[in-house]
Amino acid sequence: MVETKRLIKAPDDFKSAFPNLNFRNRRTIVTTGERVVLVDPTYIADVYNATDEIASFLRDQGLILMDFGGDTAVPVWWKPPFLVMPISMHLSEDDLKPPKGAKVLTEEIGCDSGSFVFLPFSSTVPSSVRNKVEEVLQKANAVSMRLPAGRWTAYYEQFEPPQKNMVGLYRNIVLKHTPFGGVVAQRKGGGRG
């Protein structure tokens, strides 16, 4: 499902791009079995301009990715140890069929801002954020996933672009799961959708 030799660290640099906001350049999230919400962050708050509680919480606690080429609508697959969002521009319709043994966490999740946030939905999420997340979930603009407990590290699976200025268009979003204790989960099917 993932060619590991193609994995690169997510180069997104929110601190430099938005120096007056509290972005953390987070590359990992840690979960303990709670839901993880996946959504375009701008559906919840104006994370690229606003300083309100909701936008600040997303920048501080969410794993936000934006260097993958822009607007998209893709499936999300899980096959231990990888969560994959196949967004590379070179993929055909056949490539968008789930690989053998992969669980489909959602058939399609889209974004308009060219960014996604992975947000663990723990009991510490403020009610203002919780209310906005529930609102976008009801409108089917977000997906709530049950993922195995552990550390989730963001990568891009980088493919060769036809031109250097198209690098971001030729990559998939990949989160690699490392369970607590360091052993990669092998349980068939992984998390529950």
C-alpha cells in the first residue's frame, strides 16, 4: 500500500508561513483510542487568520498538513501500520480502489483550503471546538475515525513529478502508526471506522 522508500517527512512550515499565529509544526499526534477527526481545518475555524479559541486550539493540538497540492477529495485507507490518503495527481481510477487487505475508513473526504487536520477528539477538547466539529460531522464535511492507540507520524509518499514546480501535486498523505511499546500493530483490520 505504501512504498516506504518514497516516504519523506512532511515539509510543511506553518511557523514561517504564519509567524504571528500559534502553529506548532506538529508532525505527530498521540492517541489513546479516542476518535480522530479528519477535516479541512477551515471548515471549523479560520486557522490561517483568526486568533479565537477554536482556531488557536486547532493550530496547537491538531496535525495540519497543507503541502500536498491543494483541493482534493479522496478515500482514506488503513492497513497496519499505515493510514493512506491517495491524492497524488498521477493516480488512475484503478489506483483509487482499496488495496487488498486495506480497510476503507471513508470513501471520500474533501477539502477546499488545500489542507487537512487530524485532531484527536479527547475529553480535553473545549466545548466550542467540540460543537463546531459535531456540526461539520453532521454535514458530512468531516470524518470521525477510531484508530488504534499510539503515535501517528505524518509523511508524504513522494512520486516523481513531471516538472519541479509540481512536486506537491505528486504525493500521498501517509500517517505511520507506532503503538505504545514500539511494536507495529498487526491486528487484522486495525482501527474501527
